[in-house]
Amino acid sequence: MGISGKGKINRLFLVSVIMLTTCGFVIFLSASLGLLAQNGANFGTVALKQSASLIIGLIIFFGLSKVKYTYLRKTAFFIFLFAIGLNLLLFIPQISLFYGGASRWISIGFLSFQPSEFLKIAFIIYAAAWIHHVKDRIRNIKSGFIPYVILIAILSVLLLSQSNTSTLVIIAFTGLIMFFIAGMPIKHILFVGVLLCTVVIGVVILRPYAKERIMTFINGGSDAQGAGYQINQSLIAIGSGQLTGRGFGQGVQKFGYLPQPTDDSIFAVSAEEFGFVGSVALIILYLILVISSFRIGARSPDSFGGFVAIGIAILIITESFLNMAAMLGLVPLFGVPLLFVSHGGTALIITLAAAGIVANISKYAK
């Protein structure tokens, strides 16, 4: 079936992307003041790096919004292979950057990036292409269950070797929801869920840092100056924001109290400065983006475009809400960024690239 009738980017989706990007940059600038106070870094350098990532991301966003999304279906397998190849580069010691107890970054000259971020989108594109290819056969164990398990097994080897369990969980969950919507039987979904829980339990048992996070989640107040320090400081920051917050730049916790104020803890910084009202507004922006993405997916002229839009929406909402939930003490610390907001050029660029793909799909929506 041919795809025609190219129109304009869905307005609601475009506005949500622009608003999240703008608000995210404003929140980051304020949070970075705390980081600068802690390590003496130059504010101009930090702001310039994030600004450069934002500009590159926006260029890619509008560029991909003009590239017909069906080309991605034709090259999905090679995109996925390329993403795997990027992650295999982490096994080369000369270019693998070890930081925070894990090797998740590649550093080549002045360029450094996190290849697992690209793997997320590559997986969604390939999974959507597979679903489109098998169509109604997704209920068949050979066409749905086995291919999904094989994909996750490959990613498990790559990501667990990076000590990147959080990314594996997010990708696996996103893929599982995509296959479920496509028609995978409940019994297969439940079986995969058991497998994933087994893997996570194994990681918790074998890796002390993971076990420590679980124990901190269960009893965060038991070691307020040690393992529970971050969550306790986060809750203090969020509580201090009350209804309307202290005001932009007026937060206290980011100045030497709250660990990683521009990364994992940035939602706590935002909540302290913009309060309950600001936090709810931020959540609403994410929900608008996700709802508009689902509508775009539902109106896509083919199943590939539909599942790409839905998969990207699930990925963004899952990762972002896990970050917020961790700062509120509702789930263990995952170590995932708040998309569009947290420091990290790779995550910002890839998120805007993914949004650009959805924007292009919206042009062909029925």
C-alpha cells in the first residue's frame, strides 16, 4: 500500500517537544549552578556543551522530520546492527571510558558518547519493522515470542557487560508493550515477565551496588548519611518546594547537598524551585507528548509507523517517570536521566532524533 498525503507536523506533538526542550534547558541551567559550586567548573563551559547538544538535537529533529519514515523500515536491520557494533566498541579498552563503576561511554578525541542511547531507538525501529513483517503471525511462538526473547538475550549480553541494567529493563519493557499491543498472547507476556524478573534478581544478588539500591529503597532512613543520602536529600528538596517553589535559581539543596544535581537528581532540583505546581506542569507536558504520539501511531498509514511512534512514546514516558519516581522514593534508584532535562548530550540528541521520527510519521497520519 502506498503512503501519500504528506502534511504538516502534528501541532500538539510539536508544541510539547518545544515546551519540554525549553523547560528542560531552563531547569538544567539552574541545576548546573549547584554543580559548579561543588567542583568549581566553569559555568560557560557547562552551558555551552549542553547548548551545543541542544542545537545538534534540534537540527537532527527537523532533519529527520523531513526524511520519509518508511526508509527506516527498509534499513531497520542495518540500523540495529550498527547500534550493536557501537556497543561492541566498549570492549576496546583504548576508547572505552570507565566512570562511576561502569564502562558505558566511548571517548574518541574530543568526542564522547553513550552508545546504549542509540541502541534504544535502534531496537524500537527493528522491533516495529519485525512486527510489520510478521503482521498477524505475532501470536505464533516462532514469529513473536522467540524473536523477542532472542533480541532481549542479545541486548542482555551487551548491556549487562556495561553494568547497565536500567537500560536493559527499559528496552525490554518497551519491546514487551509493543509486542503485547501487536497481539502477543498474555501467556507469552507473563513468561517473558518472569524471565526478566529472574535476570533482575540475579543482578541484585551478584552485584553489590544493585543490592544496596534495593536495600536503600526498602529502608531509606537506615543510612541517611551513606547509601540513603541521595534519596533523603531528594525528598528534602522536593518537600522544600511546597506548592509553588522557592523560585528559579533559588534552590538550596543543589549547593553541596544533593548529589548529581544536573543528572539523576535534577527533578528534585526542579521540584524545589518550581514546587508542586511546576512538577505537575512538567508531568503534564510529558503526558501531552505521549498521548499525541499514541494518536499519531494510531493514525499511521502502516503498522511500522504506528509501532515506532508508540514505542518511542513508551520509552520516553517510562524512562522519565522512573527518574521522577526514584527521586520520590517510589522505586529504587535506577540511574536513568530525565529526558529533555538531565545533563547528557547523547541522551538529549537521541531523544530529539526519536521525536523527529515521530514528527515525520505525523505528516502522513490519516
